[in-house]
Amino acid sequence: MSDNSALQVAAPAHDEIDLLDPRQFIVIKNARVHNLKNLSVALPRNKFIVVTGLSGSGKSSLAFDTLYAEGQRMYVESLSSYARQFLGRMDKPDVDYIRGISPAIAIEQKVSIKNNRSTVGTSTEIYDYLKLLFARVGRTFSPISGEQVRKDSVADVVDFLFSLPADTRVTILAPLLRTEPGRPMSKELDLLLQKGYGRVVLADGQNAFIEDLIGEGKPEVESDIFILIDRAAVQPGDEDLQFRLSDSVQTAFFEGHGTCIVKLDNETRTFSDKFELDGEVFEEPSVNFFSFNNSYGACHTCEGFGSVLGIDEDLVIPDKSMTVYEGAIAPWRTEKQGEWLKPLLKNGIRFDFPIHRPYNELSAAEQRLLWTGNKHFEGLDAYFKWVSEQTHKIQYRVLQSRYRGRTVCPDCRGTRLRKDAQYVKLDGRSITDLVLLPISAALEFFQNLSLSEHDMAVADRLLAEITNRLGYLDRVGLGYLTLNRLSNTLSGGESQRISLATSLGSALVGSMYVLDEPSIGLHPKDAEQLIGVLRSLQELGNTVIVVEHEEKIMEAADQVIDIGPEAGSGGGNLMFQGTYPELLRDTETYTGKYLSGEMGVPVPAVRRPWRNALELTGARENNLKNVSVKVPLGVMTVVTGVSGSGKSTLIRRILAPALM
């Protein structure tokens, strides 16, 4: 039988299966796992195959409990006996034989990550590349002046000197600093003389011999003194002079405790080998500097957890549809605490604050002003600080506890990184900004990133990995997630698609991927992207086997296998094997009948009326934007929308908890 014909026939006969080449087919002979009834099938290698059928017909028994289980078992058996003792014993599936099987990878619909520190960024390894990228080409900016923090090296100073015109006279100086507090400057000069230095430069620019400044009867020099390290006339191309000046600059940095001064005829330049600016010393970027799992890189405020016990805004302003004038601020509703509100109501007109506008319609700056306050009124931050100072009284302890809760850490914004990691930027954005962006926005940022020629040469490979992996996540319909999203908060479908994107990023070849209904939770709009990702995985040189019911994915597959005819004990038989057009013409399977329109789900001619409903007003959880909706009672209601639009948030995070 030719390879092409093997793809088109419904299923090879039992005797033909024995003759198939295992280099081109994965051959299963008489599988009896669970309800499978001596099922024999040949799967073409490096193809996109969909296994379908009724729920309980034996699809997962074939794909996961037979194919994947045998692939895993054979891999484990190839390891040494020492390694196998740590992996446990794996039983052989109940099957006569399986030939041509590849190393198997199962991507199931379950969240297997229980680590509270694992995020989308770390599980996809994108964050590891981000750490390397910021450590290598990130630029540190001072939060005080906004200027870039630089550290001068010996090479920087020498390059500056040799960029000057020929015959330019330069003097290399180092500030003379007291080695011990309170020591007279004459003692420092005496030590300098013992080191072999002969001249210094005074604050007025005059050169002086050290011997002329020390000795009995000589007055103490009160002004600044600079050590004269070297003098030279620049000669570009003079290699000996370059070595001499390099040595002199190194000496100046040592004697000046990190400071080297180059004096020209009409200009003085100061260089520093310290990483500091505006009187503040900054940490030099490194990989551990951006690691929240390391005590060096973790936020000092929340200790790397991303949240702190503080004042919860949702408790302080519970009803965000109320105005400040109506009493939106809960702690200021009483007569005594209302004294804090009166200055705001009285003076709000002076700084154009809309006290009659609902809180949820205020701008972010106006909402923030309620907390920070200004010269006309004291804000909520000042109020709760005052309350904390009164906690020796029981009533204020009770008041404070009423509004305390787990809140996002103000320093790291929930990213768990130390605050000064935000000072390191790449094209205007810090690593904190990027992990808080939706993946689709982060992808756009990296696609349009502008770097210098040198930085691009350093970061080229890193940027390629980051862009590819972000692109895979976006293609599987997860562009709405952030890299900072905790892995254990993902749904089963989201977790499976992240594993799929990670597999694409790892670029494995010659493997067998077994997936369990990856289209669950996906809007039809996103199904095309998922198909593209599955195709990419197959085109790398892998066999992709998908247990699926989605019509679009069946249509895109190279081959469809139907298990049935019924569920449970009535299933376990190979009903069909072939292409999607052939399945449409098949009249023996439920799948073919439903796809061709011969059978269908009846739509009620008359809908049941409803009278009562649950009403949700102003839902704002996660990405919901002040949604108001009625949920009818006594009828079946479907909530739909594209992936990530807020369906689960509306029902699971708002409606369900409200009913409990």
C-alpha cells in the first residue's frame, strides 16, 4: 500500500497494518485499554490528526492512555536504572504492539502548577529572557532628574583624551581626600609625599610642590587640593602614550576614590567610576537584580509576595457609583469623621474638583487626589495615617481594621520586584511596565523597539526569542493576559494554550504532541489562530494528535479518526479514518451525520418566557467596565463573547460569590 493511499482509506486491514513502515506510520495493533475493542489503526507521522467521537467513546483512551502512555513508558525505559528509580514504574498499555512511536508530550486541560510564585512570564520562560535583556542593554535613569546614570571606565576617559585635537595639553588630577576623619591636611600631604607624588593643584588652579606646603610654621591648607597625577600633550596614534595615560587614569580613580579630573586649557571634565547621580548610588543591573525569587531582587516592602496588608480602596469606597458629596467615602460618613470631608466640599471649586460626579466617572488623577490631598484639604492617606496614630484607643483600632485588607504593593505594583528595578528602562519602559502590559501590547512594543547598533548586536538573539514566544501566546488567543498573571489563577484552557505556546517556543522536532480539546473556551474568532499554531507545531516536524469536537479544527486536520459508535461499552471501535470531506459523506457515524446536516440539534420553536431576574449593576471586576445586566430566572441563559472579554469574571467572580 502506498503512503498516499494509506492516508485516504477509512482504515487499513489488520494484515495490512503489519506491513506498514514504522518510519512513516505510528502503528497500533489491537488496543484494549478501557473500552477499546481490539482497535487497530495506523497514524501517519508528522501530520495533524484529530480524534473525535461521542463523549466516552474511547478517544482519550486511544490518545492519552494508549499512545501517550506508551511513548512515556518507552522514554523512561531508555534511561538508566538509576534514573528510573526516581520516576516510578509505568505499566505497558493493554495492546499487542505499537510501532514507530515518537517521544510523547501531553498537553492536557488542567492547571498542574501549584507554585504561588509561578507566572505566565516564568512558565513560558519569557521572563528569563527579559531579565537577560534588561541586564545587558537596560539603561538606568535617576528618578530625581530623569537623567541617565552612567559609570565611566578607564577606556571612556582615554577615548575622550584621544578625541581631542593633536598637541592639546591635558592634566590628569585626583581629589585629595582625608583617609581618616579629622586628620590634618598636612598629614595627608605628608603621606602623599611618601607615596612618591611631588606636586598638587590648589583650588585656585595654581600648581604647588608638596614640600612647600608642609613643615614647621607652614599654615594648614583649608581649600580643596588635587593630586597631580600626570601631564601630557595628546598625540593621536601614539600607542606608548595611550598605555601611559591609561595607567595614569587608573591611578587617578584609585587615589580619588572613584573620581578622575581631566583639566584642559579652558575646561575641566570630571569622570566617576561609581554608578551614581544626583547624590544617590544606584545598583548596576544584573540578572538577579530582576529576579523576584531571589532576596537580592525581591521587593523590600512586600518581601516578594506582590501584596501587603494595607488600606483596601474597595472597602473605603464601596459604592463607586456615588459622588463624594453623597458620601462615597465610607469612613467620612459619620458626623465626627465628616470633619475631614468638609474642607474638600468647601474648597473643591478652587481646584476644579467635581464633588457631584460619581467616583467611577472621575479621572485617574482626580481619584488619586482623594488619597494624596493638596494644600486645600488632607486626603485619605493623611487620614489613615492619623487613625494609625490613634490606635491606642480601641475605637480607632476597630475603625482601622474595618478598612484593612490585602492590597497591591505600592512599591512594586504587584510585580514583586525591588522598587529601583523600575529605574532601569528600555526605550522608555521598565521591566515592571512590560510585565503589567497585555501580551498583545508587549508584543507590539518589542516589534517596534528601537535600539542602537551596538545594543541591537548584543540583544538580537534575546529579542528574537521574546518576540517569537509573545507571538505564539498572542496566536493561541491569550493576548489579553499579562506576563505577571499567576499561573495558578488560569483556567484549564488557558493553561493548556500556554503549554502549547511554550512547546512552539522550544522548537522540538520529531516528537508526538497529544492535546485534549484545546478549543474549549475559545470564541470561533480565535479558532483560526489556534489552527495556525497547531499547524506550526506540525510543520516543525512533529506529529500532532488532537482530541477535539470543534468543526473548524476537524476541517483543518490532515486526517480525522472517529471512535464509536456509542459511548461506554457501546464504543471503542474505529468507525472512520480519512479526510474531512470523506467524513461529510460518511453515513455510519454520528459525527458524519451531524456535520453533513443529516442529523441536528432541534431548536425550540417557542422560547420560555421569564418574569424575574437577578440584576447586576456597575460590575467593574478585572476588565469589566461598569457593566449592568439582568440575568433571567427560570430559563437557560448563555453568556458568550471572545476569549478574555470578561465572561468568567462576570459570572464566577461577581454573580456566584454574591449568591453564596
